[in-house]
Amino acid sequence: MPAVTGRFAEARLYLVYCAALLHPGRSVPTFAQASPVTIDLDTDTDDEYALLIEEGRRQIDRQMADLERIRNRAGALATISLALTAAVVTKTADVLQHHWILIALWAVACALAVLAVAGAASVLSARAVFGGTDTQMAAQGPRPIRRYLAEAYAENVAMGEETVRTFLTVFRDAVTLTVSSALAFLLVLAVLAHSPGSTVHEPAKEAPCPTSTTCSATPTPK
């Protein structure tokens, strides 16, 4: 499983996830490779093998449940970010008539909203890699089978932990981008509301007639 490391690793990995929308089902990288483990089960008993297998299954089930919760939240975030993007775009005509600073702020809000939508959608569509044990390989593997399965679960759970950690980080970054875009858009709306061109002119009211006289409309010349 590839990993993204080095400077600005989180930002680069987020962009990789956004680009993965063009390749649905493709495996995406994580922040780090699964940590290698050294396992020595020579002195373990059958009961201890069974305990390791049970705990390994529970951990993998918990990892999948965590990923499902992250994806459910990402679905809601994608909807919110898409609505925010539509709201920002509807103000295009109004913003382009103002100073370039306001246009730049609007462009930043629009870009952040689009990135948030892409990040949330990538969490929904990207392929998550989890460790697992092939039953056919286990049947053909060395004996005793319990020891083989115990070693396999102990080695494979680290891969799922890295996957869940990476998906959670991408989701968190998408939330941050959505909030930042919303704040920038609120500033744009505030400036538009207080700009001279946005002042609403009320129709002139007719002067009230004195109580001692009778008002009549000016006759229309024929």
C-alpha cells in the first residue's frame, strides 16, 4: 500500500484523494506503511491462538464500522458543501462588479467549497484497504491452522488502522475547508449588503393632505 510522506504530506494526500474521483475504485495511499510486527507464537497454546483470532476479528470489524461512520458523515458533508458551492456561484454577477479584493475573496470561497466537495466525495468513493485472511490460503497453509490464522490477524490489523486514520484525516480536512469557505462567503455577503449599489430605494411617499383642505388629483390635460 503506497504512502505519502515528507513536507506538506497532508495537503498532497488530500489532493491525491480528490484526483482519485477520476479513477473510482482505485486504491489510494495512506500516511504511512503498516508497521511491521515481530510475532513469536511458539509458546502459545490453542486457547491463546483462539483468543488472538477472536480479538483480531473484533478489531477488523471495529475498523470497518469506523469507516462506515466516517462515510456516513462524509455523505452529509458532501451535500452541505455542494449547497454552499451553489450559493457562492449564484453571487458571481454581483461580485464581479466590485473591487478586485472582493473578487479574490469570492474566488477563495468558491475554490475551498469545490475542494471540500471533492474531498468528501473521495471518502465515499475511494477504495479502502483492510487486512484480511484468505480462507483458501488458510486451508492450504501450514499447520496448525489456528496458529496460522492468529499470525495472519496480528499482521493484518495494522493495515486497517492506517486506512481508517487516513480516511478520518481527509474527512477532517474537508470539514475545515467547508467552514473556511462559509466564513469567506459570509464576508462577501456582508460587503455586498453594505455596498452603495445594494441600497434599496423605497418609492417616494405622497405628502399628506392638510385636514382643513380637500386634496384632489391634478387634472389630466385633454
